[in-house]
Amino acid sequence: MRHLLLLAALATAAVAAQAATPAELQAAYTAQAGSPAQAARGQAFFTSTHGKEWSCASCHGVKPTGPGKHAATGKTIGPLAPAFNPERFTDNAKVEKWFRRNCNDVVSRECTAAEKADVLAWLQSLK
Ligand code: HEC
């Protein structure tokens, strides 16, 4: 159901099935959440742990405007903030895949639409 709502929102926002912009994805998550996104809440979510060892910042950095470093493998991860990495949040399937995987590692469940909207609002505010 949630997935259908997101897809419906995306279909109206994006012409191509997969291509998107950060603003379009943000609009879709916000519509799905049903309340406005809050960048400050997104930052707090991103930089805090949620009962497990890692936060999002453990791999992406506290300020994801520069490269991150994978907490387990040590591999470099390109900046997550879209202003510093134009490929970010342009492919819905990729975004969903990594949200699913990373949220599971950090929060032990999928992130809610509101959490995704908040994180994306914060990432987009980083210039
Ligand atoms: C264990 C390391 C690790 C943690 C912790 C982690 N990530 Fe990631 N994340 C990655 C890797 C690796 C990729 C994929 C490589 C890449 O895209 O550079 C990625 C990619 C992403 C993407 C894809 C964005 C795009 O359009 O390319 C998003 C969104 C994301 N992470 C969000 C999060 C959020 C939110 C959290 C916290 C809930 C988080 N990540 C925690 C390692 C991590």
C-alpha cells in the first residue's frame, strides 16, 4: 500500500519511471508521510544511533557534503548531499534499495516515509 502511494506520487512528479530529482523524491515522501518534512529532525535522525552500533553518519559522515567511509569495509562513499554529488537522489530504485538496506542496518526496520522526507530535506539544505 505504502509502495503504491509512493509510486503514484512519483508518477505524477516524474515523467520517466525511474528518473527523478531530489525535490521530486522529497515531494513524494512528504505526500506519503502526510505532514511537512523537517530538516532539523532529519539531521538528528541521521546523526543518532537507534539501538544499534551504527548511525547513518557512521558511513556517510556527520556532514555528508564530503566523502564518507564505510564503517565495516573502509571503502570510500561519495558525498550524500545532492549539491555535492549530482547523481544522488536521481534514481528512485537505487534510493529505495539503499534506504531499505541502510535503515535496516541502523534502525532494524525500513525507514518511514516521514523519516526519508526529513533526511532528504536536511541533505538538500546542505550547500
Ligand atoms: C554501513 C554503512 C552505511 C550506513 C550505516 C548507512 N549507509 Fe547509506 N549507503 C552506504 C553505501 C555503501 C551506499 C551505496 C554506495 C553509494 O551510493 O555511494 C549508500 C547509499 C545510500 C543512499 C543512496 C542515495 C543515492 O541516490 O545514491 C541513501 C539514500 C542512503 N545511503 C541513506 C542512508 C541513511 C538514511 C542511513 C541511515 C539510516 C544510511 N544511509 C546509513 C552505506 C551506509
